[in-house]
Amino acid sequence: MASSVHSNSDRARESSRRQKKKKSHGNRDHHQNQNHIKWKSQAQQEIYSSKLVRALNQVRLSPPNEGPRRGRAVREAADRVLAVAAKGRTRWSRAILKNRLKLKFRKPKRQRSASTAGNNRSKKPRVSVLRLRGKSLPAVQRKVRVLGRLVPGCRKEPLPVILEEATDYIAALEMQVRAMSALAELLSASTSAAGSSSAPPN
């Protein structure tokens, strides 16, 4: 009699665990689908475009830099605005914002002297143990590791997390490309209109 009571209680616990697990998976899938729909919406693209224009104006008003630095600043501004648009709900958005804070408060590196630089050049290059281990990994694990490096904040995460974050990150990047392409078309149209209006009449 006691054994049957224990077995019934165990079954009840197991069924409640399964229901909770199924509910958590359902909520996660629903949240992921909502994110994909959000990145594909025209309203989200307009919100991102307005924030991107403000960020690019700050880059333009900053002191003039060299060409590559200015291009890097534009790319960082676009990614930062994208992470803000995600509202920190994903690992990749939190990683981008966290990296931005690290760069802001990082101390400038000291320049090495010529003697130490020469000594470092004379040494033989060391082969990393992690690199050797990476070469011996199976092809699937190598691809998962590469994918984890491509998605911000997913370098050491398991495969399900990497796939979930990569799916959301790709959808966000596609929206970013659409918004930046639309802005580029508007800028080119405005510059061509300004050029035609300033041209002297024949």
C-alpha cells in the first residue's frame, strides 16, 4: 500500500515536471517568434532608422578622423543602436553594449619600446594548445565553435543557445541592412536633387 502511494506521488511529480518543461519551452519559442516578427515589422525598422540617424549625426559631429576610423565608428554606432533596439533581451545585444562600456573605460595601452619589440620578433612563434585541440575536433563541433564566435556573447555557450541567439541576430542584421539601404537611397536622392537644383540653367 505504501509503495503504491509513493509510486503515485512520483508519477505526479514527473508529470508536473514535464508540464513545466513543456510550458517553459513553449514560452521561449513564443518569445523567439515574437522577436523575429518584431525585426521584420516596418515600425521597428522606422524606430531603428530614426535612432541610427541620431547616432550617425553624433559620429559626423565628432572631430574628423581618418577614413578607416570613421568607417569603424559608423559600424559601431549601427551595432550599438541595434543592441539598444533589442532592449537587452538577448545575449548578443547585452554583449555589444557591454563591449561598448569596456572600450569606453579602457585605459590606453602604453607603447612598447623598440628593444622589447625586437626581442619579441626574434622569439619563435608559439603554437597554441587550444588551436591544436580545435584542429582535432570533429567538423560539427568546429562549425559550432565558429558560429559561437560570430554571434556576440555566444563564444562559450551550448549549441541550443547559439542557434537561438544566431537566429535572432541574423533577423536583426537583416533589418539593419534594410534600414541602412533605405537611408543610403534617401541620401543619394537628396544629393542628386541638390546637385540638379544648383546647376546653372542652359
